[in-house]
Amino acid sequence: MEHRHLTHQEFTLAAIDDTIARGKRRDWAELRRAALNDPAILKKILRVCQAQIADPYAQRYHFWKHYAERHLA
């Protein structure tokens, strides 16, 4: 996914947030592959989601939070 405000393609906190918020299925699949290969990315996903989880309508963040928790357990 090309991030509109980032000049790199690494999964930083900002890139993960952008992928969750604006990403399409293909972008999510890429994030999933990266997360399964690197537990540090799962931890970053949790960090990003914690900031949004208070909003009950932020369903994308709720999904990714549960996904990351399940795979870190």
C-alpha cells in the first residue's frame, strides 16, 4: 500500500494505522503476512488499536486488536 504521508514501505506504527484505516483486502493480507512472520508487528498492531478501541464503531481496529491478541497468545 502506498501511504499518502510516508516515504517508506515499512510497517511502522503510522503505516499500520494507515493500513488498518484505509487499506483494502490486499493491503490487509500483506499486513497479516508480515504479522505472522514477525511477532513485533503484532505488538505494534495492538499499540495502534489501543488508541482507537474506545470508539465502538471503529470496527477495523476491534478486528485487528482481537486478531493480534489471538496470535500473540
